[in-house]
Amino acid sequence: MPGEPLDTRTTAVFVGPTEDRESLAIRWLDGHVSTYAPRYLRLQCPCAGCIEEMSGRRLLRPGDVPEDVYIRAIRYVGRYALHFDFSDGHGTGIYPFELLRELCICGEC
């Protein structure tokens, strides 16, 4: 809503590849940088095809995701989320920035 203060923990100011181009980096408004391996993001997909909607049970089996999966395209969903097209053909998940911050695996988070 206009005029509301931004949540510095979940407002992305940069989304792009890491220097080695192996992972995705997100720099947040609070200065923190999160990095995500593409396979890790693919395994965390929140779509209804990967998580059973009613129970929350994970349907996606890790063995079904190639070790070398990569992100082919990234699109913003409004100002609140990202959508990824993965090299394994999957592309239905919407990853809200709040979820992405929760998925950061660094020691600080």
C-alpha cells in the first residue's frame, strides 16, 4: 500500500547471478546478501505441483531434480515475488521475497 514503510529484510534491491555465475544473489535493502544454488531453489518450490495444498506435504522428490539444474529466466511478480523458469522445464512456482529471505542458509539468517 502506498506510504507504508518498506520492510528492509524482504525488499530486494538487486537480483542476479553471483560473480561465478553459479548461484543467484539477492541483495536486500538491509544490506544483507543471500545466495541460492539453483537446485536448492528448485527443491524449495512452493507451487501446488511440488507441495500438496491442503496438507503442506512435499510432493517433489529430490531425486527427480537434476543435480545440474539451472535457472533459465527470472521474472518479477509485482513487487513481492520472483518467478523462475528452471532448465528441467519447471516454471510454476512463485517465490515471495519473504520466503526467499527465510530460505537464506547463511549463518546470519
